[in-house]
Amino acid sequence: MTKQARFTKTHLSLATLALAIAAATGSAVAADGVANTSATVIVPIAINKVNDLAFGSFGRGTGGTVTLATDGTRTLNGVVAAGAGAPTVAEFDVTGNTGDNFTVSVTPTVLTRTSGTETMSFTPISTLTQTAATSGTVTGGTIGASGTKIYVGGVLTVDAAQVGGVYTGTVTATVNYGS
């Protein structure tokens, strides 16, 4: 065996021994820190229409208002009840993260006579429970385990010279997470 071969074998054994000792005792220049990680995936907030809003049939009389409370009770002031067509409140289901707060805005359009240009103004009334509310709009709530309902009625203004016919429009309920 040559002097060089002995030298390499000896040094190789010593290097292996040094690495084994360093691995067993750890390195004096490196350290580890551990942080926990987490993430929360929220369920998107959603709103679905259950029922449309209908003020029912009525005659214009001397002009006035038709008020539909959020429990479906209809009150006529200056107009005459007539014909078929029972009133119904709009109903929306809100779903999302149980226990999270949400905001709501209710936006109506004027009602316009089908095949005409005549209109009736509409002011919404909204609540989270079916009550006899005849004014005001809900601005928010908390999502329950099986969702939350929004009920929308309103006040329809009828002119004394209101042209007869079917009037249609929309009411939009918009929800967002937040308080």
C-alpha cells in the first residue's frame, strides 16, 4: 500500500467520524423555529328568492296607497279592493357562515304598466321576521344555522287617475358579509 493510499484511508475514516459526531451533537451555527399555520375558508354568502312580491288587485278609487306589511297584511287607503289576486310578500333566503353578520339593502324599481308608460312608485318595507311592520327596512342580521329569511312588503302609491292594467317592477335584496 502506498503512502498516499494510507493517508486517504486514514483521513476518510476521520472525516466520517467527525460527521457522525457533528450529526449527533447538532450544529452550533444553525437553529430551527416552528410556527403553526392555519387558514379559514368561508362559505360564500348567497341569497335566493322564495316568493315574489304581489300587491294583489285593487281599484284606484280616489287615489292613495296600498300598504303590504311583511306578514302579508294589506291595508288600503283611498283605493278600493277588488278582484282576484291575493297579496304576497317577497321572501328571500340568506345562507353563508353560521353566526356571521351580514348587511342587506333593498332596492325597488317603479312599477310600470305593461304595454304602457304609466308608473306607480313603490317604497319597500323589510324585516327578518314576518311581522306587521308597515314602514322601515332592515339593514343587517346574523346568519342562523339554517340560514336567515328576509321578508319584503311595501307601500305602493296609486294616483286618482291611475290607468288600469298590470304594473310590474322589481325589488332587489343585496347581502354582504359585515356588520
